[in-house]
Amino acid sequence: MPQSVSAPIGLTAPHYADRIGFAQLTRRAFEGVDLHPMRDQLLARIAAGTALAGEGLDLSLITQLLGDKAAGLAIQSEILSFHQLFRTPSAAPKPSLRVLALAADIDMGGNTPIEFLLEGSDIELLTLYVVKGVGLPATLPEHDVAIVVASDSEECRDALALIEKAAPNLPRPLLNRPDRIANLDRDKLHRLLAGVPGLDIPATVHATRAQLSDLSEGRIACTEIAGELRFPMIARPRGSHAGVGLAKLDDAAALATYVAGRDEQDFFIARFVDYVSPDGLYRKYRLAMVDRRPYACHMAIADRWDIWYLNAYMAFSEEKRAEEAVFMLHFDEAFAARHGPALAEMSRRVGLDYFIVDCAENQNGELLVFEADNTAVVHNMDSPDVFPYKPPQMRKIFAAFTAMLSRHAKAREGGAA
């Protein structure tokens, strides 16, 4: 039974389903393990009526990892219609802490991949999927601290709203509160961070297909869509991820060609910032903000502005990896020190306990922020032979994350004492 909005939410012994989970299955796929046999075994168990709920959720993830997102999501929604609580066991026989993650029914990239952050720890993870029409239960499973892992995407709005209504009545500390997650939207973040000294974040604004067509044909000016907008500009379909549909448009003719080649009706657009370094290369950084402190996740170096770590081909360049290693080694006294005030003010305004920032340095030396979210993958899957400097850095982030969880849990215990 869903809880009353005004009534305190109690605790009960957890009725969970165990699963292999996101981290282990993603690691197997990353390492080249063929997941088809496992998928077939789980499908056979479902056909025989012997599959457990956790196995069904694992099948959903495997199906997505194998490239069939629609089928994977259909399986997930079917499972979540009758069971919402799942456990990823601790690496220790007796966990030191029990964390409750509040998730949404969305694809595998739509919730914080918290399992990677807890991998190898003595923390037990319980994931409760908050589903429209079901909501939160009247009693929650016993836990020490809770964290919202649903993203700022439109598909998560219902889950975030349900969690927000329940938040005042939750029995344990809640991290990454849902009202703060909503500020990470592309068209909200730039307003939140406007005026931060030493920080450059282009205004990302919504534009309809009709507006872009009018702009491309000269019927309206850039400033009629956004005051700072001009060519060249960046465009992407609204709701797209991982660079799908992302393009740099140098003039009205390029915009006309772009619109003609897309079917979407709504877009995000922003002014283009050329952040090329003096050596002609672009450098893009991913930072993890944990408990208001920045940590280096990676540094991608490429001869193109639209960088992702994969298309920078860092594994194939010893020179690039050497630079990334230096970036991580001296991060605290170099990058983090240069941008310390801007990072601190950004963290204060965003107000989340944990989030990720993709950024660069503009040609004036300011921190150029591309986006911030709470669901980017921070992992320790890269080969230690190729990236020997990465495992210590990832363990540093994971330790900071688990220390944050423990601190909040102990603060609650101290307040109750």
C-alpha cells in the first residue's frame, strides 16, 4: 500500500529480490564476455515460470547491453509492475552500512550507477524503484541512509515528484534531494550558475523546429530566441544523450541543412565556445563532486571539439595517457586549485551531495561547464596495464563516496542519541 503523504514512513524487514546487478553485468560486457548464453538461460527460466524477480531485472539489463533497448525496457516495466525492491549484496559477510537507492523505471543510463561507486565495499545496496501508480510503500526497508538516483530526465519526473512528496516523512537521511536534481536540466543549469566568477556556461535554450526554420531562413534573428545566441551555435534534439544529433552550425545554411535532416520537433541550442588549446587540441574533463569536493574522473584529449572519452582514443596514445596521469596526480594543487572558487560556488548552488561535471577551460582560463548530471558512469573497468594511474584515482572517489554515506548515517545516529 502506498504511504500517506503526511504520515511518517516506518521501517520494516526488507522483502527484496537479489540480482547480479548493473556493475557486474556491465563489467562483463565491457570485458567482451558473450552475454547471449546468460540471456538464453534467463529466457528459458521465464518461459518455464521459474524465474525470480531479480533474474527478470538482470535479463532486462542484459537485453539492453545486447542492443535491444525497447525489449529490455519492456521486460523491466513488467518486472517492476509486481516487485520494486532489489538487493545488490555487500562484498563483506556482514555489511557495515545499508543504503537505499530511490530509482526510476528508465533505461540503464537513467539512474546513478551507484553500484560502481560501492563495488568491493562492505556496504549493502537496496534499490527501490519508484513507479508511477505504485509510489513509495507505506513502510520502507530497514536502511541507514537513502539517496535519490533517478535523473533529471523527463522520464523521471513522476518518480522525482513522488519522492519529493515523501521526503519530509522519510525516516533516514536523504541525499541528492529530488528538487535539486531537477536543477540539472540543460535549460535550467545555466540560469542557476549565471554570474559565478571564473565560470563560463553558455545559455542552453529550448527551440522548436519552427523557430529554427525561421532562423535559418532569416525571418527571425538569433537574439529573438536567446539574447546571447549567435553563429556558430551548437544544436541537439531535446532529450538526446551521448551526442546523438549533436552538431556545430556555422551559419544559417548549415542550420537549414541540419533541420532538414532531423525529424524531431524540439531542440536545445547554445552558442559555441571554441576551447581549443594553443597546441590545436581540445581537452575535456570529467569531475565527480562528492560531498562538495571535486575529484578527477578522466581527461579526454582530441583534435575535435565534440569529445567523449571513447572518441578521444586515449588507449592508443601513450602521450595522451601520460598527460592524463599528470592531470590526476596533480589535480588538487593544479586544476582544482585554479578553479577552486568557481567549483565551490557551483557545488553550493547545485546543492547535491554527489554529481558529475563535464567541463573544459576556455581561452580566458575560465572553467567552461558543458553539463552536470548525477548519472554519468564513474567506473574502475579500464585495464590497469594500459591505465595504471586510474585504479588509485577511482578508489579515491569510491572511498570519498562511501565516507559521505557513512558520515550522514552517523550524523543521524548522533542526533537520535
